[in-house]
Amino acid sequence: MTKSELIEAVAEKTKMTKSSAEMVVNAVFDTMAEALEQGKGIEIRGFGSFTVRSYRAYSGRNPRTGAAVEVTPKRLPFFRVGKEMKQQVNEAPLPDKKSTPPEPHKA
């Protein structure tokens, strides 16, 4: 689902105009981004939680040239799915697409 599809779904479910739904969706995303920028976590019960993980600097390699590269420290958002969402997704019927579940890994 793309952001525009999300806006359309919100507008349809709430009987809002698309422009009002777009403002709501943008406000939610902006507020979440601001919280993560400040290092705050976001917990949405039944859905999941967003946290910021810090990674220290390390020496890496450029895969094309093999040259050593220093990677700077960074902070990245991390999402952990909630128990209820896991169950909901797992119990949902597979879509009608020609997609099939991935084959189990054979050791």
C-alpha cells in the first residue's frame, strides 16, 4: 500500500475528503518522525512499536573495489510488530495473486 492508497482508504472509511484525510495522514507521520528524531519510542498497542537504535562506527569494505571504508556512527528507526498484528496477518487468507509462501529453508 502506498501513501496515496492509505490516504484514499482513510478518506473512504471516515467519509472525509481526500484533502482532509491527507492532512491527517501527514500529521500522523510528521508527529511520529519528530518523536523518533528526538529519540522517543512510539508504541501502538496491537500494532507494534517504533524505536531508534544506535550503531557505532566500524570499518567496512566497498563491495565493488574491496577498499576499506570507515562507516560513521548512525541512528536508525526500528519497527517491532505487535503480537496481535502478527496473529492477524498470519491468520488472514492468502491473497488471490499467484504468490505462494516462501519455501522453508533447507539446511
